[in-house]
Amino acid sequence: MNARTFKFIYGKNSDVVVRVYGKAAVVTERFDAKLIDDKGKENSFAERYTAIFVKRGSVWQMAAEQSTEIK
């Protein structure tokens, strides 16, 4: 299997919502990006993203994340 490299041309987060529940927080957002591969081909995609954070002492630590491409 050949590894391919990509360079981000553009990346933008939008519709960011942070909900805090005591020592837990849920972050949801939309992410739109455009990239170019090592052969010069441009590609763009959009996805919905969710991350879960837990507060340990004074530090927020990511516990889980998930993203789904928007077709």
C-alpha cells in the first residue's frame, strides 16, 4: 500500500457549540476543508464533529471524538 500525503489549503470550523455539564463538556461543530494531494489533485470535504472532554483538576482532557463526512 502506498502512503499519500496531503496539504491543507483551507480549513474552517463553524456552528461551534460547547455544552458544559459539571466536569464534562460536549463540543459539536461543522468542519469544511480543501486539500491537495501529492499529485496536485484538489479535494474538498465537509464533516460534523463531536468531542467529549472531562475536567481533571484544572485541566480539560479530551476523552473521545468522532466525525462523520457530510455527503
